[in-house]
Amino acid sequence: MRDLFNVNKNVVAVLAITTLIAFNYNVLLFGLSNDFIGIVFSIGLFLFGAKRTNLKVDYVLIGLIVLFELVSFRLHIRSLHFLSMAMLICLVYYSFTKKFSFIAFICILLFSTLFNKFFEHLTTEIKQYLCYAAFVTLKSFLPIERIEGVSIFINNAKITIDTACMGLDMFKTGLLIGAVLLTLEERKQKKQYAIIQILLFCAIIVVLNILSNYFRIITLILFNCTEENVLHHAIGLFCFVVYQVVPMLLFIRYFKCKRNEDKAVETKPNYLLIGLAFLTVLITSFEMKKEKKLDLLTGLNPKYEIQKGTWAAHDVFKINTNDTLVYIKDPLHKPLICWTGDGYKITDSREISRKGQKVWFNLMEKNGAKYHSYWWYESDGKKFTSYIQVMWQKLLYNKPIRLINETTRIY
């Protein structure tokens, strides 16, 4: 009778989680639309590579779930809510089986839209450094005149390294390959890697990715092939294999599993923790069903004549004057991505001081015309250049936040 009661509790727990996921179908679709293959593959790898452990992983997971859901509830962040649901699945699986995969769990974190947002904000800075490194390397061999941002001038011709030439998305592919290699080695050696070994291998993947992109940029410049075509993608794939995959295959030989798989210990699932996690996610789920309150125009500087503007979308307000185009947006919209998506080429991007406050500056080109574009995040009359900073302000003071982008054609 007791066994039947325990089985029924397990079935109820699984049904409850399934119902919760179905209730959050819109958040689920949002999360999968960003990195469907990576997320599904990471969860599959979690189930395939999970090993028995006596570590109290459930307490770490419940702590992360409560923290992420508190932030999600306050800021209405679907990406964090989606990540919390993924952690809830890991918590339930661990509670029933006492198995966990730290390798796959790190992949789940890195493939989340939360990490994507962080990664997007690093792309510009990394691109600038890699382009300058390529300039320093090649100026002794090629008649390079100068470098301006991400544009290199050779024999009065300009070669621009666009964002698409970075290949930083290959980092995720490299991460998956590294995770598969570590998981296969664990199964082969019938042991487990220590967490510090997993983190070290991830750090090696990051370094190899940067080196791969460095050599990719150099090769693209040498072949004068910065526009997307078959050769462009072939060079990217070649550099990825030679400078990232092959070194990973060599490094993995020196990573030996140190921990034996923990012996089975008969313990019942901690239904109290599962219930707390479920309740936390459920409460936030109801909040996610509500429409996000933006208040983009509340407290806006009077210099922006909103009576002359129009709503381009529910989260984008546009003011078009004679010489300047102003966008007031949800901070989720990053101008670099929006402009490149509209066919503009970013030739320079950096943080500058404008009227005593730090803002982002972009120099852009399209159809022979050049544009100056300034953008920043704003909250309570203060300007910020960091998405994390402005979201922190929102978390603390719950004041309206916005992104303002001013673009002017120069000639």
C-alpha cells in the first residue's frame, strides 16, 4: 500500500510538471525559438549523461529557481522564467533518480536566452579587439594604411569586418561538441569529471573560439572575402574545424575522470522542495500571462516631440524629423542587431562621452550613405550603456526603462 502511495505521488508530480509546462506554452515557444536545437540537445544530453550523485543538488536548484523567478516576476523576463522551468525539470529528474549531469546543466545555462543576451553585448567589444589584432598582425605583410573601428584600409580600398564575419555563434556549436566529448569520456572511463575540470574545459573552448575567429578574420582579409558567399562560409568552417575541433580532440586526452560514480543510496524524493519549486514557478507563470507594462513614454525628456511620433510596434515608438530619426524602444531591442537586419553595415561601434554622459556610438553605411547613430538605456532621467545596469535599476526601484536611439544622416 505504501509503495502504491509513493508511485501515485510520483505520477502526480510528473503530471503536475507536464501541466505547468503546457500552461506556459507561450514561454516554451519563446525559449525554443531562440535556440531550439541547442536546448533540446542539452536536455537530451542531460538524460543520456546523468550519473548518480550524492551531492545535494536539489538545494542548489531550488535556490536558483527561487532567485530567477523573483527576478522574472519583478521584471517580466520570459527568458529567466523559461530557464527556471528547465531547472524544475532537472530538479524533478534528480529527485526521482538521484542522477545529475553537470556537463549538460552548464549547456542548458549557456544555451538559455539569458546567456544569449549577455553574449550579444560582448560581441561588439570582442569584434573590435580581434580586428585590431588582425591589423597588427597583417600590417607588416600587407600595405595596410590604417584601421577605423572594424574597417581596414588597403591600397585605398576599405574592407569591413561585419558582425556576420565574427562566427561567434560557432562558440555554441563548439560547446556542444565539447559537452559530447566529455560525456562520452565519462561513459568510456566509467567515472565522473570534477566540476573544476568541466569549467576548465569550457574555458579552453572559449579561448579556442577566440583564436578560431582571429584566424578566420585574417584569412577573410587575405582572400578579400568579407561578404557572405560559399567561400566565406567554407573559410569559417575550415577555421572552426582546424582551430577549435581538432585542438579539443587533443586536449580531451589529458582530461582524466577523477571521481567514481556515487553508490546508490535509497532516499525518497524531497516532495517539499519539489512543491516549493512548483509553486514558485506557477505563481510566476500567472504573471507571465499578463501583458508586459512598458511605459516607454512616461517621464520622457520633453525635447522629444512625441506628438510627431508614431508607434512602429507595440514596443517601438518612432519620431522622424527632418534630419534625425529617433527610436524609443523596449531595452530588449539592441540597435546593432536591428540596423544590421535592415541592411546597414556597422563600420564603427564604441562607447563615447556625449554631453558628459556615456553613450554608444555607431558609424553606419547603406547604399553609399553614412549615418551617425547614438543609443543608450535610460531610467529615471539617467543614461546607462549596460543592459544589466538598467535592469538592475528596474529591479531595485521599479521605474520605467527604455532604450533611445538617435540616428542622423551625415552624407
